Amino acid sequence: SAGYENQRIGNVAGARETVGLTVVQKSRIQCYNCKEFRHIERECQKPKRVKDAAYHKKKMLLCKQEEAGIQLNAEQADWRDDTDDDELEDQELE
């Protein structure tokens, strides 16, 4: 028991909540459905976002640009990366 005398006893549950909140803030967990932070799409309370023809057209054009070797700007790359996760999740469910 040497070396343990000076340790403080604290609320473990409270410490976990604080650590969890810090992790969420640092990792910037974002819902792909509503674009809000602090939760993921599976836990989203809002109705699932509808993907229309314009969404798929934009996605197709960005993929074709990337395949042709045209570098996407940061906004386009972020949008494409965000949509890739949605499609992977849909495929896993099938």
C-alpha cells in the first residue's frame, strides 16, 4: 500500500462523463443525417435525409472528377467523404 496514500478518491462516474464529453468535443463526432455534432446517424432523432437526383448527380460528378485526376477542393472532398459513409452503411444493411 506504499505510494497510494496521497491519491485522491473521486467520483468515477463523474470523471467518465467529463472524459467522454472531452473525447466527443475533440473528435468532433458529427451526424451525417442532420449535420449536428455530439451524436451519430444511428442515434439521430430526426427523420432520415432523403437523397434526391441532385444529390446523386453531384456525387457522380465528383467521383468522375476524382477518377480523371482532377483534384477536388476541400469542400468537395469533405462532402464526398461524408457521403461515402452513408453508402457503406446502406450496403452493410442489405
